Amino acid sequence: MQLRLLVIRSANPAQLAQFYTQLGCTFEQHRHGTGPLHYSCTIDKTVLEIYPLAKGQVAADPNLRLGFEIEQFELVLEKLTEQGGKIIQAPYESEFGWMGVVEDPERRKVELYKSENKKG
């Protein structure tokens, strides 16, 4: 089995796409037929999409937790902090390697793992 699609609902999709761009995602705007404009990024074979909130949804789900292995780990954390990002868990060496936890603009916790294949 392989994860192929993950959809995040957002009150401000453009702002959220900008946040995840800091992690290395490259988003394109998409619209399927008469559906809402949204942002789409492919990570390996998985498509990450950021859609506006669903009809009747009043807020984004802050309980969704994501994890990304990133290059330039320290630099990305520094950039997020400079732009007002909130570090929830400072980087530490875990059983899964170096990691830290940040909060996205809608209060989702995002685990960041240092890529073992690249510097930084």
C-alpha cells in the first residue's frame, strides 16, 4: 500500500500553501470542473492538496498531524521562526533521527525530520 492523496482543508489556503512551501513543497493552483480553486503539490507519489473549508465547516481541524523529512533542516526552522512560526518542540535526536515540531498557521502540529541524505 502507498499513500497517494492527502487533502487539508483551510480557512486561508494561500497562506497555508505559503507555509508548506517553506518546507520544500512546490504548489500549483488547480480547479476540477466547477470545484473550488485549491493548491496541489506532489511529493514522491503522494499528492498534497490544500482546499478551502468544506461547506458548513467553520474551522480547520487542528488535530491533524503531519510529518515531513526535509533538507536544510536548521535553515527551514530558522526561516519559519523568523516569519512568526511557532516551534512546539525544539529539535532533538529521537529514535527516528533528528526532529522538531512546528505549528502551522491553523495550529496543526507538523513534525519535521532532518534528511539523513543531505546537509543541513
